[in-house]
Amino acid sequence: MDRIKILAVVGATASGKSALALELAKRLDGEIISCDSMQIYRRMDIGTAKPTAEERCQIRHHLIDVAEPKEAFSCAEYVSLASSAIEDCAGRGKLPIVCGGTGLYLDALLRNSEFEANCANEAIRRELWKLAEREGADAIWRQLQKVDPESAEATHPNNVKRVIRALEIYRSCGVTKTELDRRSQEGGMRYDACVIGLRYGCREILYQRIEERVDRMLEAGLEEETRRLLAEGVFEVNRTAAQAIGYKELLPFLRGEQSLAEATEALKLATRRYAKRQMTWFSAKDYVQWLDVEDDFGEKKQKTFEEIVNIAAELFQKSKKYDII
């Protein structure tokens, strides 16, 4: 049986993924499957840069607003729901277009592997989180170093969530995350996927886009949205939400520990660092075909944006590599 053909658009936050995916969906008769670990949550709208109501009316979007903010949501659940959405789109003759910057979710979706679902154990995960809170990030990272030195070497000790995930895999399945990643690579691809990445030749342009996006979020009511989520107790029960960029940087301001200007600068810095981590992740993936964007695009430079859309559509149809010069 032929594999389902899908298109994916990836890259750093604020790189223009959503705009490109929307135009490609219009041109190629597609629907968009979000690949963002935070857009799955209801009422977390501004801080996660969800597509607007108008955009979602133009093109059907999937995997947005599928969980309550207080609920835990795993990579395995994402893969299950996204796979169903892809099959639904393809079954109706629509092109599935996966769009987002959560590299772990995309990799698990594309790879022909069930490791994430088979090695999930919530009880072990809770135990490890308690251990991390009691003994600190370094202590739990050293545990990983003993059982899976390769994963430990590739993971910063402060990335407690990823350290815990690797230990959870080892304790649940009896094999290391390194070994499961190797098996996943050997398993091939689940879909006939064309993965397009947007990459800026000048990083300062991307950073400018990030700063402008943060300013727009604050103008749109990010402070109020964060207050509501804080009042609901979301950040107390959902560690993923509590660490989400866009919210955690405003919490010191809401607690009276920082000025709004200080919190805003912290948010911009955290977003720039996140964008850098995203590009490092996607750059290591051999399945991404890059479009090198040498200039900004948007309403002021519509011609450039049209060129990007044209090349991306052609890239999907012909599976060739192009650069924008």
C-alpha cells in the first residue's frame, strides 16, 4: 500500500511557517495539522501564537484546542491524533500540511516507530519529577549519565523534562533512549513526506521578527491571558504550561518581582534562545529541505513572499532543492 503523501513546514518561531503553510494549503487544496506542543491547549491563545479565527475559517486546522490546560499531554497522544488527522485529510482528498516548531513531535510523527507510546509510564514520570524537585537538576542528570551517557551528553542538565523523559524510557522499556532513537532511524518514514524548512541567512532579521511578535502579543493581551491562566491554577499543575515561553517570563512581573519592561526583555531573550535551539534541532535532520530566506517578507514585501510560496509548492511537487537568493 502506498504511503500517504504529506507536506510539512518547519523552522524557528516567528520565521513565517504559519503564513507559508496557509498559502500552500490554499494553493494545493490542503488542510493544516498543527505541530506545536502548546497550541493543543484551550485558552492559551496569544502566548502560543495560534492562527487567528479568520485564518482558521479560511483553511481547516487540526490539533488546536484539543486539551484543557491542566491536562497532561504526551508526544504519544500527539502522534495518535495527528496520524488520525492525516488519514482523515487524505481520505477526503485533501493534502495534509503539518506545520510547527516542536521538533520532537514532528520526528515521532514521521518516523515509523512506536517507542514513545510503548515507553510512557506516568507513575515513573511523577516519581522522577519529585526526585528532581527534591535533589535538583544535576542529581537527576547524573542518573541519566550512568545509564545513557550519549543522551546525557546531548541534553543540558537544566532541561529537566528531557532528562526525565530519557530516564522514563530506560526504566519503562529497559533500553536507552539512544538505542530507541537508533531503531527509530532504521524503521524508515511513516509517510511520503516533503519537509520544507525556512532558514534566515541573517539571524538579526529573525531576531527582529521575534521582538516585533512579542510586542504584538503584549498589545493583544498576553498579560491578561497569563493572569487568567495563573488564576485557574494551570501553572501549578501542568509543568509543560508552566515552562512555556510567553507565560513563564511574565510570572515574575505578575508576582511583583519585576517591572513589565524587565519581563518583556526576558521574554524576547528567551524566545531568541528558543529559536536558536529549534534551528539546531531541525538542522540536524536530514529529511528537511531548506529554503534560504535572505530577506524579511510579509505585507511590505509581498513579492518576496510570493516567490517563497511558488518555490515551496514547486519543491513539494518535484521534490527538488531550491534556495532563495
